[in-house]
Amino acid sequence: MIELHLTILAITALIGLAASYLAITEKDLLKAVAYSAAQAIAYAIIFYLLMAPDIVLAYVAIAVGIYSALLIFLIGKTQRYEVV
């Protein structure tokens, strides 16, 4: 059972790392926000596996909900694509 727990933890950490990389390198800012939300969900799963449910509730509400909504609102006020 411990091996399964650690395997899920490692896979989730890799998904979070990949989503972070994709969020940084993406030129479409809305996709970058979606990748950032996916990274936050992956980290919330890690917090849950580490038995910290209070942190999960706060992290999901802030990182996925409020932060993403604020970024989408701000992207709507500017250009959607990053120009280099």
C-alpha cells in the first residue's frame, strides 16, 4: 500500500512539474492560466496525499479559483497572446 501511495505521489509531482513548465513556455496566456490551474490541482492532490486537508481546501480555493479568475479578467483587459 505504501508503494502505491508513493507512486501516485511521484506521478502527481511530475504532472505538476510538467504543467509548470508548460505554463511558463506557453505564448497563449489563457492556456498558460489553464496549465497553472492544472499545476495547482496536482499540488493539491499532493497535499491531500500528505494528509493536509485544511491546506488543500485553502489552496484549491485560492490557486484554482480566485487566482485563475483574476488572471483571466486581466488577460481580457490586455492581449491574449504574448508578443516577443
